[in-house]
Amino acid sequence: MSNQTTIIIPTKNRKNFILRTLDYYLKKKIKFNVYVIDSSEIPLDQNTIKKYYFLKYFHKNLKVDKAILYALTYVETEYCIYQGDDDIFIPDHLEDFESILNNNDEISAVGGKIIGINIENDNHKGKISHLSEYKTNQ
């Protein structure tokens, strides 16, 4: 597991989305920490949580901004990234981001592209709807 990056994912009442994301990361054998702050009325069951070797799970009723700040208090890695529960990062690209940050002291943040996928019936498969750049200031 990478000791450099933690992914923070707040979620609420979107079990199918968060499980889809976690299953993808499990399949890809990621080397990153994933912190899920779940504000759902019903938490994930312990057997499900144990399935994900990279997961630190918090069941706490917080709004998105407070959930991110809460998770940050537990982060022990050098880098941290936020994602929505309906997003998925490509693990190889996260490793590239780490490399860029490790090798360039003048860079403090790294971004990428957005690939939009149309989702039908909570299925994670669908046609690509768009590809766009993250718009950021320097």
C-alpha cells in the first residue's frame, strides 16, 4: 500500500455508488488508503467493510464539507485527494500524480481530465458522454 496518498470519499444514501467504487479499487489492487465518511442512515455491514484491505470506514452524519474535514484529521499520508462517491480515479494516474509532486517542489496540486459516463439503473457501465479538462487556476 502506498504510504503517500489517501483518497477521501464522503457519501450519503448511495450504497450502490460507493460499493461500485470500492469494488473497482479492489479489482485494481490499489496501493492507496481510502477513507469513506458515510452519512447514510444505515451503515455498511462489517463483513462488507472487511472485504476492502485499503478502507478506513467512518459512519458519521456530516455534511460533505464537514465530512472531508473530519477525515483529514485521520490522514497520515503526505498527499490527499477528494473524490465524489460516483467518481473513480485511475490508480496508475494517482501514482503519476505522486511522482509529479515528489519530483517538483514548486508544484503543490495536480489535476487531470474528466471522463463522463452515462449510467443506467445504478450500473457502472455505460457509454462515454464527454471528456473535459479540469479548469483550474495556476
